[in-house]
Amino acid sequence: MCGRMQCEKNENRNTGRVYFARVVKHERQVNMHIADGILPLHITIAADIVAVGAVYAGGRNLKAEEIPKMGIFTAALFIISLVHFPLPGGPSLHLGLFGIAGLLFGKRAFSIIFITLLFQSLIFQHGGLIAIGINALTMGSGALAGWLAWDFIPLNQKIKAFLCGFFGIFFPALLLSLLFFFLDYGKGMAFLMSVYIPAALIEGALTSTVVAFFHKVEPEILKR
């Protein structure tokens, strides 16, 4: 027998363990999207509040000419999420482009990621509506890392671009792994990081290539 709160906690933990085990062992598509009902409700609600605040802060003083660019990149993020690449061992994943988002849009990138996740949840059930806040915060950390790396690391452009792409995947994967670990939902951190570190290296190389292309043909794109 257990108290009501303890029983709910155990139920959430067991649900989380099953979900985490499915993601890290059995799913053919490895992704960072947390579905509704996996995390305790108070955590998801708190994350929703923080995420909405971040969207508001990132969208303040938005200029009219920024809106079409943000819309186009939001569409690009949405479309790229539909293209999955196979990994050794069976599972597959899709590019995130969170680092590029932070590099190009700075604090506006969080709003782009939030809207992308909203449409992914509504149309394809990637993640959940209640869990959109925690998903936005974990993936948005990659955009934040990309923004900070691009603006504040005193290295040459090529290296900074690579770090933007790498951090854009590494930090969301790390936060997701730590979240499940500390909630005692499983010990699959090593597996997740073993998948996402190569993915982060690929995104780093891709980001470096994209930035070099932009610098050559339209350097104004890299200026905010």
C-alpha cells in the first residue's frame, strides 16, 4: 500500500522508465521529443511557464523584416525533422539545426524552435502539447549555446561555426539524459550520448559548411 502522492510518483517513474527504455533500446527513430504523461505534471507545467516567458523575452522589439526570415527558417526546421538518417545498429535520427538557429537569430531562435515543436506536436504527435515547454527548453538550450558560441568565443569563423553546430545537439542531449537520470527513469545516458555525440559532430561540420557558403555568397545573412 502507498499514499496517493507516492503511488502517482511511482506510476510516473515506471512510465518514464518504460518510455526511456523504449527510446534507447527499441525505437528505430531516436529523438529528443518527450511525450505527454512521461514527466511529473508539476515539472511540465513549470517548464511551460518558463518557455512561454522565454518566447515573450525572445520576441520583444521584433522588427517587421525579421518575421519572414524567422518564418522561412521555422519551415526549414519543420521539414528537416521529417528526414531521418540511419545509424549503425538500426535506429535513425534527424538533424536539429538548433546551433544554426542560434547563430543566425540569436535570442529569436527560441521562438522559432517553440513554434516548430508546436506544429510537430499537432501534426505528427512528436512530443506532446503539455510537454512542449520542457521540449522547447531542452532543444532551445542548443540554440542558446550556438548563439553564445558565435557571439562570444574569440576564435575564427570556421571553428566557431563548428562549435555552434556541435553545441546545438550536445547540450539538448545532455540535458535530456540528465533529466531522465535524476528522475530515476533509467540509466541510458551512455547510449543517448553515444548516439548524439556523432550527430553533434555531423551538425558541427554541416554548420561550418553552411556558414562558409553564406560568407561567400551573402555575408549579410550572418549579421543580426
